[in-house]
Amino acid sequence: MNTFNIDGKKVAENQNEYLKEIFDLPVFEGDFEDIYFYLSGFYSKTVVNLTNSEDIDPLLIDAFERASEANELVSLNIED
């Protein structure tokens, strides 16, 4: 199982570098569709846990939500 714990406060500090590191991407330049497609392609159970979501761009949260709807193996937990 893949688990990604994303802290909104760290996203707010340096969004692109933080998300690149969290998702172990070779490159991330801020296009949330890249995150959507990345998560939609998982073939094993994947959980995205968000904390401090008020500091996360709503469009990024939307990408997480859409990925969880498109791929039944992906789930999103908002832990505020």
C-alpha cells in the first residue's frame, strides 16, 4: 500500500519541491493535472492523507478528489 502524508503548511512553504519529494517525481512544475494523472495510474491501494488543508490550493485538493473518484484504489483523507 502507498501512503502519502501531505502537510498543507509545508505545501504553502515550497509547493513544487515538497510535492516533488512526497510523490518521488523526477520533475514537478506545479501542474496539478500531473498529480491527478500520477495518482489515477496506481495499481495498488493508495491513500493520500491531508493535514492543514486550509493551506492547500483548492485546485490541488480537487486533483486529489478527482483521482480518488477515477481510481477506486486511491482514497483521500482530509484530517483537519
